[in-house]
Amino acid sequence: MALQGLLLLPVLLGAGAPLASAARQPALWPLPMSVQLSPNLLRLAPGSFEIIHGPQSSAGPDCFLLQDAFRRYREYVFGYLKSPDQYSKSFVGAELQQLLVTITSDSECDAYPSSTSDESYKLIVQEPVAVLEAREIWGALRGLETFSQLVYRDPYGAYLINKSEVIDYPRFHFRGILIDTSRHYLPVKTILQTLDGMAFNKFNVLHWHIVDDQSFPYQSITFPELSNKGAYSPAHVYTQTDIKLVLEYARLRGIRVIPEFDTPGHTDSWGKGQNDLLTPCYKRGIKIDVFGPVNPILNTTYEFMSKFFKEVSKIFPENYIHLGGDEVDFTCWKSNPDITEFMKQQGFGQDYEKLESYYIQKLIDIVSSTNKGYIVWQEVFDNEVKLKQDTIIEVWIGPSYNLELQKVTAAGYHAVLAAPWYLDYISYGQDWKKYYKVEPLDFSGTESQKDLVIGGTAALWGEFVDATNLSPRLWPRASAVGERLWSPANVRDLNDAYERLTEHRCRMVRRGVPAQPVFTGHCEM
Amino acid sequence: MTQRPRYPSVSRTLPLPVGSCSAMPGPGQAGVLPPPLLLLLLPLLAVRTLAAQPEAYVWPWPQKISVSPNVTFALKPILFRFQYSNSSAVQLGCSVLDQAFVRYLGIIFGPGPWLSRHHPGLKQTVKNSLEVFVNVPGCDQFPEMNSVENYTLTLSDQQFILKAHTVWGALRGLETFSQLIWRSAEGMFYVKQTEVVDFPRFPHRGLLLDTSRHYLPLQSILETLDGMAYNKFNVFHWHIVDDPSFPYESMTFPELSRKGSYNSATHIYTIGDVKKVIEYARMRGIRVISEFDTPGHTLSWGKGIPGLLTPCYSGSTPSGTFGPVNPILNSTYEFMASFFQEISSVFPDFYLHLGGDEVDFTCWRSNPDIKAFMKKRGFDRFEKLESFYIQKLLNIVSSYRKGYMVWQEVFDNNVKLNPDTVVHVWKERSPFPYALEMQNVTKAGFRALLSAPWYLNRISYGQDWQEIYMVDPLDFKGSPEQKSLVIGGEACMWGEYVDETNLTPRLWPRGGAVAERLWSSQSVRDLDLAYNRLAHFRCELLRRGIQAQPLYVGYCEHEYFHRMEQNHP
């Protein structure tokens, strides 16, 4: 009885899947720089196919990062199969037995990815052994993702791969996703799931907007009162263990974690656990129980910031820290007589942007002393704060972001583009197309200006987003940004993208990320 | 970097009266004070905050509720139970209520563990049971359009009693009771002295799910029914098939789903599945109205039933594509008669939704046989052909003693309808603004059902629930008789962009805005109060396992924990 059922199954699957054409193609996302697919097919046997280190590789079984990736990608390729051997025999042909992974430079398996990491790789699929070659482990991770996307199943369940050759490297080296854990706390699990999704889309930067006005979930060792008083509840915090978990999970996927501690605005929640940090506001000359931005005129402010950022720069291995600097509201500063007095002393006149600059410059000095680079929101540049030449300016104000990119790069700064990719702004229908059509270098400027655009970030701000809706809102909409930042500029065909994205979203669902549908249809599970 | 929201932000500074769930943090947060002191302060905290807060966190808001803030009763989870009143017309053995009692004990108290039963310091009177009285017998029937859902709930020192005319009203009362109870930080359960007199404003409070554009697993449908019960919705409008797929497994015509579903092994609803949905809904006082939309929206039907759809022509030859149901063949009506006979017996509700929307005439126009038929019949417009079809279909369905609901085009195109037809208004602006359509439909003496402003699949940035909430279905020009013909409304979740990955957060709590509009008194329109109650209710939904998305910034004590592992290969 059972046997009969099994024999029937392939036939049923074939008949009942009218929309699944027999010759399903591999759906690569983001599309590599160069792909050559031969019509010749190889089959993979789930029971015996292995991913192993190449004999010439500088990495070996003691490279945990790669070992873990081999395990992970084997599972992604075959994992949703309950009984592997029942399905694999429908295609009789040459077999692909192994994928050999070779790292050509000195491997640093325990390192963190950085702004200079090399993500290029070359993948040759031929019988009986495929070869993945990368200079660094980071490229191997990207190549494994591509390999896993090349494998597909015929209607009878056999695992197939075309003989093929892929040469690939990213167009931009900064490809970020911003999450906001202050407006709503995101459970660690949600963050890890987001990192999974990022790896599937070859994103390499998690921009962690960790605190803001609403809550301060980061549990500081030096200033525990910040989260004691500033988090939504004692359960809504990220302990140091949580942070380490996120950092390691990200590292294993070749993803940098750039924390943002935004000051001097967006800091209401800081004030709860740190007395006198924020500016007391006045109404008609009388101090009221309301606070404004960080108080820039007190020495204690800078003592606090030194200690705090010393801790942050130690906890986060990443070379860059995001310092925020956006949307500083001057109303409270204007109301405060001590600030007014200080402005007079410094000769700032009525120009509160000078006071803002004063604060930011002192902060930047503090952060520079920890040997970290920094990223700031565009206002810091707009307000003419003196910046080091390697500062990264994040452009977020639309719609004239191309003009801003032009200015930022003309001034010689690096730029990251976020403005057209605010994914929290939802609308009905296929808005991924809008994100996909954006061209980051579409501004007037010299070649060397364009070189200063290092990438972009898809931002999912948290006002209306928490663990309940984050994943379907982020994926596959962010995938559109992922391809724009990885693939060549001429990869812009919406119809082709639609086909690949539809399958890519199904793949994400199969791998455990609840990505929402692109349009009407269904996924073969 | 994040632009300030464009709508009024709601103050987060007010504390909740130590609820089991808190949408807004505040100075009254538990855990700061040692437990005994906190207990003493409980009523005080509550009183202090009541001025600006709703009297109670109930969604949808009852017709009449009075809460005595100073009298609080304690409930002990180990001892508390529901019991049938001696004089109640239904007693132990009543499936609907026996099940509901178990369900609501779980909802109210959770799985435990609870504190020991010794509370030496407890100041409140302990109540160990809620008596439930039902006026009329009947536990095995299905809820209907005119089922009475009224109930009264009296929680006082003398009485702890829920009275309802029918078991359906008792279900609504149990839901309200469950929302009145809160849990203190130490895990004790409390409820204030409360009097509720409640009944729905409209008898038809529906939610539409579309299982054709995307297949929804049974589990998603059952979870939606849970969420509906929490919101006092009482109609599940199951738009079960459409152009893209035919997941309903017909006994009479198994080829329909074998050929027309996305995947005939995994993407179908068997008769067993359908029965499960109907019974699960019944247990929650929810009617299931199936929609088999014809003559348009039927591409998926054509795969299993050759000859059912109109062949389209390009010039003088068939193009290989198909249009709406072919209205000129006898075989079409023979098929419909058999098919709807099955549907009439599978779905117990008196009403069937027959669709009838968006019939595209292009294909009919191209087909020479259709043109010849029209000539023979003297039809000068395709609307007449549509009417011809619909009238024959209505006769078929009437012969099975079923009532029917149709989308507004059927009325707009002047199809002759039985006077008890329900016309479903879905077009927002054209050909008429929906208020004018409501006016026209009721003026013609038909009952009307409103969905036009409640297409929840349409999303936009921000708190769009407010717009949904401020709609009033009776906001059109018409006599009182006309207004009384409006039987309610339905929130629609069309499936073009919705499947199990995003259904629940897109539906809740936005669907709640429709629920309150259809249940509560017309005068319940205060957005600030609604925000506070809805934010609280959203947290309560999370606590109950419904993946409802946030209204705005804030947190819930019981956050959602997604099921990453279960989804994982």
C-alpha cells in the first residue's frame, strides 16, 4: 500500500502542477555579473552530494565559518525533502558529486567582514565535481548562495543543475538593511531571521538603529541605567549576550553589523537613565518637565559620550559606527537661557546649526579617538559640520537625493543612498518595481565622484513594524534593492526580474523566511 | 532619518491599570513596587487613570457598559469555572457552550502555572464562577442572519451572571467577559464590578477571504475565525474560487480542482476541510457564506469542465482563449444545476454569494454563436445577456431554497432579482460614490451590504485604520426604511498580494476597525479612545496567539514570537 502510494506520487505531482513547467529554470537573485548556463544537466544525489574544501584551499576543516556554511547550504539545497532517496531517480544522467570550495588568499576564518572584504568568486559547475573559487571566505559565502540557487527540481523531484560558469562580484560594496529596534523592540530571533534573508539576497551590512526617542533596549555595561529606565520593559532589552549572538550570526553570513547611536536628537529615551544628559526646555522663562536634544554645553555630556562610545566601539567589532545626527529640533535649545548664554559666549549668534556642529565635532573627535570611522545622516553634511575626509554620508531625504549625492561626492565624501528605499512606506501593489528602477549613480558628476558612492541601504523604520509584520514587509521588497546594489547597472528588465523574484520569494519561504507574494500565484513546496 | 509621522501621535504617558498587556509604558508599571504594596495600590492607580482612559478595554465597544472602578473582584484560575444557570434553556451537553467554556478558560487564564490559592493579603472578594443563562433551547443549529446576539453581563457582589437569548449571544458575552479581566503583575486575575447590556448594531458583520489568488492553508482560515470571534464578526465570506485557481474539491465534479487548482495534492480544500471550517465557525457563532462567482472570474473552472466557458475568437477563428461562462448552452445550466445542488447541501447557510461582478464582454462580443443568440433573443446590449444568465442561475439557486447575495453590478445592470436579494456594494467611486449606490439599492427595496470602503488588502503608510473606522454605513440620503435595509458590511481581504505569509498582520487589527463600526453604537466614534482600546486589544490578540501588527510605536507585554522553526525545512 505504502509502496504503491510512493510510486504514484511523481505522477500526481506532475499532473497537479499545471503552472509548474517541466523545464523550470534556476532563478538567480541577485543576478551575477556573468553567468553562462549550458543546456547540459547534471543531477545531484541528496544522500551523497557533498560540499568540501578544495585541496589547494588555504582554509580547511578548522574553518568553522565555512564548515557551518557548507552544512547550511546543503540543507538549503535539499533540506525540505523528507525522504531524499525516493525522489532522486527520475533523471538518469551524469551526476555532480561534489562542490569543492577553494580559498586562494590567506584565510582568516575568525575575522569579521569589513569595508575592504573581497566578495568576488568564480563558480564552475561540471561533472563530476564543481569548483567554487574565492579570494576570501566572504566570496565563498556569496558563491555558495549562488550555487544553492542554481539547483532546482524537475517536476518529479529530481535535483538538477546546469553545467555552468559564474563569475561574480558586487557592483557596490555597501549593501545594507536598516532595522529599528526602538520604535518597536524586535526579538533576537527576528533579527536573526532578517540576517538569513540578507544572506539570501547578498546584503552585507546590518544597519542597526538600536535606540531612539521611544526606547533604549541596548543594555550598556557602563551605564546599565540607560536600559533599566529607558527600555520599554526589562524584557525588552538586548543583553550583551544577545548582541554577541547577533554579531556572530551575522559574521558567519558575511554581514557587518553597524550600530547607530543617534545623537544629539532622537534621544528622549537616553534621558531617563542618564540625568542631565538632555537639555531642559523652558516655557516663558520657566523650566518645564520636558527635555530636548542632548545638552551640548556641559562637560558632563562629553565625559558621558567618551565612556559610552568607548564601550560601543569595543562591543561592536565593525570599523564604522553610525552617529546619526539627523532631525535636530532647535526649539528646546532656543528656550533654554543657559544655551542662549553659551551661544553668545561662543559667538554663534542665532545660528543653532553652529551649536549642532559644535556638538558633532566634539563627538566625532571622541569617536575618532577609538579608531573608528563614522557614518552620519546627511544633515551633518548639510549643516557644514567639519568632517574627516573618510566620513560616510548617508543620504535619506527625498526626492532630490541625486542632487544631494552630487554635492556630497563633489565635496569628496563617501555616500550611501537610502532615500528612495524607505521600505516602511508601504503602498498597494508591486512597489518593488519602484525600488528596482532606482539608479544610484544617476546624478551629474565625474567618474571619481561616482566612485565615492559606495552603496545603499533599504530602511525599514519601526513606527509601524514589529515582529508580527517585519519579514513579509521586508521581503521580497528589499530584494529589489539587493539586486540593484549587487548586479550590473544594465540588469533592469522588469519582466525578467519579476520571473526570478517570484521564484526567489518562494525560495525564501521554503527556507523559513515568510516573504510575502509578489503577485497572484503559488509556491511549490 | 525617519520623517515624523503625519498623524496625531497619541500620548504614551498614561499608564494602564496594570493590565495583563500594555500597549503603552508608563509610570504605573508593575515591578517597581514590592508586590503587597502594589496590590493595595491597584484600585488607586486605576481610578487615577480612568479620567482620560476608557472605562474598560473592550473591543468592539458594548452598547451599554458601566464599570464601578472601586469594586474589584478576584478570580482564582484553579477554582474558577463557567456554569449553566439552573433555569437556563441549555445545559451541560450543549456543544457550542461546553466548548466555549473550555476555550475561554484557556483564553482568560492561559496555561498557568498560577499562584497558590493562598492569598492572605487579598482584599478583594473572590468569585469562583460565572453563571450562564440562555433563554431559548438550541445548540446544534447553525447561526443565521436573524440569530439574536443580545446579552447582558452582570458582575456584582450579588450576581455574576451572563444572560443571553440564544447560545450565540452567550458567545458574544463570554468574549466581552474575557476582555474585562486583567492579570496583575503577580499573576492574580481581577475584574471590576461591571454591568453590560449589549447587542449588535448590524446583523451581518463579515470578513471576506480570497483563497483563489493565493491558496490559504486550513490553519490560516481557522486562525482567522478565531480572530473574527474576538472581534464579534459573525460572517465568513469565503471567496473560494476565481480565475487563478479552483481549490474547492467538488464531489460531483472532481475535475474542477484536479485541473483547476494550483496543485491538486496540496492546494485544495477537501469536503473534510470545508466541513471543518463550517463547524469551527459554528462553534464561534460565525456563518460561512461561500461565493462561487460566475459568469466572470471563472477561468479556473474551464480547465476541469470543457465547454463551460465561452471560446473567444480572433476574427473568424477561435483564439484558444476563453471568456466568461457560456450563457447560450443548455449544458451550462445543467452543469450549474448539479454544481449548485452540491454547494447548497455542503454549505448550510441560507445564503449563497453568487458573485456576478466584473463581467468582461470582449470575449462574448468576439464569438459569432453568441452574436447569433443575441440576435435571436433580441438582446441589444451585453448586459441583457448577462441578465439572461444570472436570472437562470438565480432560478436554479432559488429552487434549492437558498437566498442569494450578489455584487452590485447585478443590480446596476437591472437583472430581475427576488426581493430578498442582498446586494453587495463594493465599488468605491464609480459608477457612483458608494453612498449613492447604497441609496439606490435600498430605494429599490433591496437589502444592502457595504464593503466599498473596507478593502483591507489595499494598504498605505500609517494609521489607515482611522479612515476605515470613521466610515458609517448609514451615511447616505434615505428614509428610515431605506436605512433599515442595510444589514451590515464586510471587510474584504482580496488575495492578489496576500497569502499566509502576510494575511494575519494585514488583517488585524485593521479588521477590528470594521468590527467595531458594525457592532457598536453609531455614536462610538472617538478616535483617541478607540486608539487606546484598539492598541490594548491588539496586545490582547498577540497574547492569544494572533499575529496582529502594531498600530503605532510602543510594545506589548506578550510580544509575538514567530514560528521560524516550524516553517523551516
